[in-house]
Amino acid sequence: MSKEENFLTIKENGSAELIIKKSKFIASMARTTTTDEANAFIQEISKKNRDATHNTFAYTIGLNDDQVKASDNGEPSGTAGIPELKALQLMNLKNVTVVVTRYFGGIKLGAGGLIRAYSNSVTNAVEKIGVVKRVLQQELIFSVPYNRFDEVDHYLKTNKFFVADTEYGVDIKIHIFLDMDDQEQTKKRFNQSFSWSNQFH
């Protein structure tokens, strides 16, 4: 599998506030992996800030931006949701929803000012919350004869493999999780290190 299947997302859910010409912009962000999760978060924040002038939003779901959506929520067309979405995409963030709440402060910002304000609100929130790299993993299951278990167990611990489960039956079945990039290489290493065959499930 390619390195591209690893992806960036926000470190945790959170929010950040900016004051721009007396208007308050609150960017609330959440990790979301489905549109249902995204919509639930949008509704939650919009309900919480129901007295706000606007609750605009954007989300991107999927490693290839498979599902994206943006809403200006009453702001001039193209001045809120799209700048928020572009900000997420410029930072290469995946599976993220942002709701930017605006409390109008009495001074109009103009189209250009709004675009900058909503975009900067997202960037500011991401800087505060932080970004992490998520690595896709896949389970690898293999069987070990009882008389080889100690040897294999030592190998796994020495090479810092994470053992998720161990089943005892005719043989010992071991479940480990690997980065998807490492699957084939790990199988080759196992075959070079141990002599029994047909151990992978």
C-alpha cells in the first residue's frame, strides 16, 4: 500500500476564537469519518450557538475528499463555507468538520474581508488544536506451532510488534496489527526468520 494512505487530521476536537473588527468568529472542529457524524456535529454547534448571526460550516470526508460540503449560512455566496473548505484542503486535512460561528460586531467586512476572516478562523483553530498523522493499519493473523512459540514471541517483542490477541488451539494463532505499508515486507521477514509454512491467514 502507498504512503498516501496515511493522512493528516486534527489532534482532537476543539475550538478557537478570533475577534475581527468587533465581530467574534468561533471555529469549532471535530474529527468526523462519515457525513452522519459531520451533520450531527454541525447541528450540535448550531444549536449551542443558535443566537449567533451565522453558523457556517465545511467538511471533508474520505482520504480523497470523497464527500465535501460547505455552507455560507446566510453570508454572501462563496465568502464563508468555501474558504473554510479550501483552508482544510490546503492543510491536507482529512475527515474533519468545522463550524465557524459569527457574532456580528456592527462593522461590515466586505466580501474579501469575510473570505479572509473565515479562512483565518479555520487556520487559527488548527494551529491551536494541532495536527496528527494517522497511519492506516491492517490485522495480520498467523499460526505458530507450540514448540516455536517462545521463539516467535521473543521475535515479536524484540521488534516491538503490537500483539492484539493470542488464541490457543491446535496451534497458537497470533493477531498483530501492522501499518498497511509494512504488510508484505513483514511477511517476507517472517518467512526468512522462521521455517514453517502456511502460517498466514
